[in-house]
Amino acid sequence: MPRKLKYVLPKYLESIFTQKNYSALVEQKAGSLRDEDRRRKLPCFFRYAKRDYALAIHTAFQNCDGKDPFTGESLRWDLLHKYFKTKIQKLMLLKTPLGATVRERALLPSIDHKDPQALVLDFEICSLRVNSSKSYMTPAEYIALCKMVVANSG
């Protein structure tokens, strides 16, 4: 009897990933996000195992409509495969001029805690640019900050 898949590849990623690569992406991101939460001493780290992170990440991919939930911009799913690389390939990417790489990756899909201080694992997929600028803020805090920036931009 065939083994049931844990993380079924979302339809919109079928042209970018194989089932095997998608499962590897979910597992790898679960480990790295959990490690980051441990370093940041976030409440989720103390309550959830890596498998819980993986399921929450998979759920975020399943719930994604392909756009950044804050800006409405279409995410660059083609970049996901490019930046999901081996360690040697990652070192080669570092040789690219930083500004060009950062601009190119602005719409790279990124996994973000909806509320980093929440006691539940709840991720969403947003652009790397938004994830980087949102940092440790809740969505409400981030939106309030964006409104202040607009109000003071002159």
C-alpha cells in the first residue's frame, strides 16, 4: 500500500517543485524557523515540535492565494526554487552584488509568523520585503507603522 503524503504539493507550485522537493522545503523551513524561534525565545518554540512547525508551514502554503497579504503584489514563485539551494549553491549566490540580490528577492515568498508573540503556530506567506520590514510586529502594529510612514512622507 502506498504511503500517504504528509504535505501534498499545492497545485500552484506544481510547475516549480516536485512533491519530493516541496516536502523537503517544508521540512527544511520547519527546522530553520524553529531554530530562529529558539534564538528569539518566542513562546511557540517551547510549545511545539518541528513536525508542528512543518504542518503549520504547509497549511500556510495551502492557504496562500499567490499574493502578498499586505501589498497585494503577486509573489515570485519562480524565485522559490532558485533560492532553495544547497549550502554550496548558497555560497555562490553570496558573490552576487548585495543590492541586486536584495531587489531581486523583494517578492520572494517568505514564511512569516502572523503574530510572533502568539502561543499558537500561525504562519502566512508574504514577500521577503514585507517579512523583513515587519520583523517582530503583529499585523496591526505593522499596518499602524505603515500609516505613520505615509502620513509623514510629505
